[in-house]
Amino acid sequence: MADEKYLAPPWIKYPYAPKESSFWKDGSGAEYLIKYKEYVKDTDDYDEMFPKAITFTGQVTPSDNLSDNFKNYLKSPKKPLFIKLWTPDAKPKYNPEYVKGKYTIMYDTIFTEKKHIPVGKDHFHSIGEIITLVKESIKQLDLTENEYEQLWDEIKYTVYLNALYYKLTDDINLIKEIIKMEGRIIACYSDNLEFGVQEKDDDTLVGDNLMGLAMMEFRDHIIDVYRHYEDIDWDLSGKPHSVEMCRCLLHNH
């Protein structure tokens, strides 16, 4: 199959459109799904070459360890459709204590900068805007203030992970830089010690580094999804979502 031409799977052609989005029901989204189904005869082969991104996989069954409020929110029409469990327990794949020894620095400007972030047919301008949307949707539930705080504490990593996914997959250059970090420990430098970490005078790190942990989990996922990106025939697939250029935002420590 070395000479085979590969049509870009929908989750790479339109990385910003989750499977449940109305984007796929009409216009270019619907047309591309038809093209994909007509072209791809062996979906098992394609799934091996291009594993489905989290946007196209089935829903993860929540663990019994999650609170009832969390499980109810996942089924609530108030929840934005792009907020999705990556794992049953909604816990980070990596422990904050994992950030020791050599690590790669990531600055929090990637989260705070204003930049167009498409999600389905919606548009956001920052990860912060997505976080605010989710918080507002939780506030629409019939919860006490204490229940709200507990639910947010339980769900926030999942929110960060999903927001990060749509932010970063919007740019193939960022994806390729992140893939280069395979196996590395990532520390997000930030004044927000929930998002990231800071160095103390004794060179130890303080902070939860949730965005650094999310970046590592995102990286592991995207490595599989985009491993054969160079085998895609873009003449066949049409214009890619983003254009490649030289870009580097990372520094080794």
C-alpha cells in the first residue's frame, strides 16, 4: 500500500468539527463525508493509518467515581457538545509530581493570546472564552455555590483538555512542534499556578501545571492521529485546514 493515495479523514480535514456538530449535516461538511464514504472502502485500514481523533470517537462511559453532578452535566443540554470525557475518571494521564528533572518549557501565552478558534459552526477568541462558556453553562444548573465549586474542580481538567485540543489543532504548525516533543515532560510557566508552574529560589517548581499535563496528554493523542499526515494527498483531499510554515515556541530547560 506504499503507493496508495490517502484522502484526509474528516477529523484531519476539518479538525474543528466534532462528529456531533451540525457542520456535517450540510454544506462542505456533508459533501466531504459523502466523498470520504465513497472513496474509503476499507475503514479498518484507514483507522489503522489515521486513528480517529477524540472528536470522532464514541462517548466515554463515566466512572462510578465521578460525582452525580458531573455525570448529570455530561448528559445535560446545557453542556457545550464539544466538552467530552477523554477518560472514564476525568483525571490527568500524568501526575503533577511527574514534572521533575529535565523538562520542556511552554509559556502560557499560548493560552492567553487572542486568536480565532473555530469549534463546529461556533467561533471563540481564546481558551479563556471557552472556559467562561462552560462555567456559565454550569451555573445554569440547579446547584448550590458549594456544589458548583466542587463540580468545576472535578471537571476543569476535562475542559482545559478539550479547549486545548481545538486551539492547537487549528494550526498544523503547532501540531508538528508538539509532535516533536514526544516523550518529553512539559512545564507550563504561568502566574496562574493552577494552569502552570513557577520556579522557586531553590529551582524547584510550584504549581499544579494542569495545562502542561493537558499538553502532554494532547500530544500523546495527536501523535497517533497525525502520524501519517505526510501520506495524505491534498490534491485529492482539497485544501488543508491550515498551511505549514516555520514556527517554534518551545525551549529546552
